[in-house]
Amino acid sequence: MREQKFSLTAFPAAGPLPEFTLSGGIARRGHVLTLRYDLHGRLADIAIPRLMKNPGRRQGLWEDTCFELFLVLKGSPQYWEFNLSPAGHWNVYQFVDYRRGMQEEPAFASLPFSIRRGRGAWRLTLEADLRGIIPPGQELEAGVSAVIKLRDGRQTYWALTHCAPEPDFHRRDSFLLTL
């Protein structure tokens, strides 16, 4: 499957934001999912933690800058939430239904991803083997989102679409991509 490009928008209540854009691409080839996030603009206004030497599985990554992916089996209430921190920390959670039954997904012992930083540009790229959670040939729906913490302490919420009066990345009607 070819890469599907996306652009995320901030939740409207975010107020004035620094000048930056958040976009990327997602593709699935067999059991391998490739996801890329690109930040461009005034990155000095964003609280991007430094990459740690020994990153690992961590809880609560969404409390700081965190890039998120939601995957659902088409026609099933079960879904997964992938959290990726610029510090290199990660987690994958499994849910049995909307915000119910959250538990760490044991199929992932690690989730390596790469980070590149340039002048006014920052990229996170994930290549994940989904073989442990997704049956072969199963169609997926995906929601791509991010929590971007600003240097002034504000949390901003970015997604393909915002379907509720409050930011809520778990809503199925925001899983707009088919893989």
C-alpha cells in the first residue's frame, strides 16, 4: 500500500499557537506498519524532550509531548493505542472497547523508532511489526494524533479531526485512515 499523507490540526480551544505544522505519512505492507510524523516551524516554542540513551516502556507519556497512533480491527470494538515520546520512551495499550479494559499490550517487548532533528524540522519514524496483534489480511482503521506541550506549559491536542467538544483521540469517528 502506498503511503497515505496526513496533516493534523489543533483542537480549536488551544488559543494562539506558535508557528509550526504537524504532518506525516502512514503505510502498511503486509504485517509491517510505517508511520512518520513531521514537525516544521518554530520548534523552540515546543517542549521536545531530549532523546534518552536507554529509552523504554513508560506510562503516562501523553502528559508531555507524545505522538499517538490508534489502530482498530475493522468491525471490531477492540483497538490499540501506541504512544511515542521524543525522549525515545514508548508504550502500546490494548482496549476491549471505547476506553474500556486498558492494559499494556504484551506482544511488544520493544518499539524502536528513529528521530531526526534539523533546523526548523523534526521527524519521528516508526516501523512496527504488527504480526503479534493483527491477523494477516485484516483491514485496519487508524487514528493519528499528538499531544504537543508548549514551552509556556500549555498542552495542545492535534488530530486528523476533532469530533467532540473536548479533545478525545479514542473516538472511532476520528479513525479516518484505512490500512
